[in-house]
Amino acid sequence: MENDLKTKEAVKYTRGIVCDCAKLNVRSQPSVASKVLCTIDKGAKVSIKHDESNEDWYGVIVGGKTHGYCMKEFIRDTGSALRGL
């Protein structure tokens, strides 16, 4: 159990896939009132930044350069750990 916890703490980025949404807004802050930085299509891959995520929002990196936030309900976390971000 303790090793599982250490592994989860060590993983800061995982792969996510946009689902249940044709176009998903990537926002500047974790709020529907914040600026839309870009939109991404269903099936698009994002890097999930777990240290910047909360109960309702994932911190994400899109295309390796756009940092923002997406609502969790529209992203499936594959659990695949990413390295070198």
C-alpha cells in the first residue's frame, strides 16, 4: 500500500484523451468564467498535470506548449505515466 502511494505521488503527468465532447475549451484558469486559450477536438491527447488539478478540473498541456485547464468530466485519464515534461 505504501509503495502504491509513493508511485502515485511520483507521477505528476499522465496521458488524457478528450471524450464526450466534440470541442473542448482549454481555459486559462480552472473556471468557466476564465479566458479560453484554445479548443481541442474529441479524441485529442493531452498531458494531465496532477499537481495543478483539483476536484473538477485537470491542469493540462496541449501540443506540448499550451498550459491551461479542462473540465475533468470531458477527459479520460489513461493512467499512462509521462516523463520528461
